[in-house]
Amino acid sequence: MQPESAPPSPTLAVVSGGPGAGKTTLAHALAQELGCPAIIRDEIKQGMVMSSPGYRSGGEDPLNYPTLEAFFGVLKVLIQAGVTVVAEAAYQDRLWRPNLESLTGLARIRVIRCVTPAAVAHDRIAHRARENAHRAAHADHDLLEAITAGKHSLDAFVPISLDVPTLAVDTSHGYSPGIQDIASFVRASVPDMTSGSD
């Protein structure tokens, strides 16, 4: 009797980048292209805000750590169930790398790093602060004021340093490389179930 082979590991497609880099839009588009769920850190936090009367963003935000725990908790549950997932968050190196490292034994991790000029990111932050009421949970107005006053530089973002395949995507005007190429980068880590090769 042949021993059962281990089930293939799911893939965790990490969409990362600084504020205004186009992460959320790309994460949703990539998940649609791949046919898998997109788990968005800021959307989880927005759901928490709805359950927190009197919440005010900024300063020592009491929802930041609960959001972090819920985000990685959801990812772990899905990955352990064998679900390939697109996960979007800033992934600043210091805070996020330890949490991602804990998932390396459960999933094939592929990092997509969104990049765009600071001026483009600034314009996006300004636009969503004006147009999206839900963004109040993420202190976009405070960030915009800090940038305008020269107290915050979008170039200071420290990308996650994880020893896994990483793809930089310029989101300035559409995507370069394109969405199908990004999906191919993620799919390259998935075994070909028709040929039995890994």
C-alpha cells in the first residue's frame, strides 16, 4: 500500500508597501485573478471600528494590536486549512517580519512590493482622505498633515526583509509588471497537479 503523500502547501501572497503605494487595489485585483480570498488588514480594522463606539484614531491607537492579532489569526486559520491567500498590509519590517516568519513553515510565501514615487503616493493619500469616510480609522488626515509639514517622509518606509521570492511592482500608472505576470509569479510556487511535479 502506497503511503499518502503530504498535501501541497498553500501560497501566501504578501502585498506590501508604504502608505499610498496602491496595495489594497492590487491585492483585490490579484485575488480576483488568482481566484482566492484577499485578507486586507485595514478592512479588518474598519470592521473593529464599527464595533467600538467612541473610537478615535491617532496617537496610541487601541485597535492596532488587536487588528494585528486578528489579521494573522485569520491568515493562520486559512493557511492551515490549505487555502491560498492574498494578504495586504504595509508590512513594515520591524513589526511584521516576526509574524510572517511564523508562517513560513505553513505556506509558500511570495512577497509583492508595491512601489510608486512619493508624489503619487501623497496624492493618493490626499484623495482617499477626502473621498473615503472609512479611512478615518487609519488617521489619513494626520498622515497628510505630517507629510505636508515635512514631518514625515514616505521614503522612510522600511520594506519587509524576508528571504523569500520577492517581486517589485510599480503602481504609478496601472501595474508594471502587469496583473497576469504578477499572478504568474504567485502561481510559480504552486505545484503542477496534472504532472505531479513540484
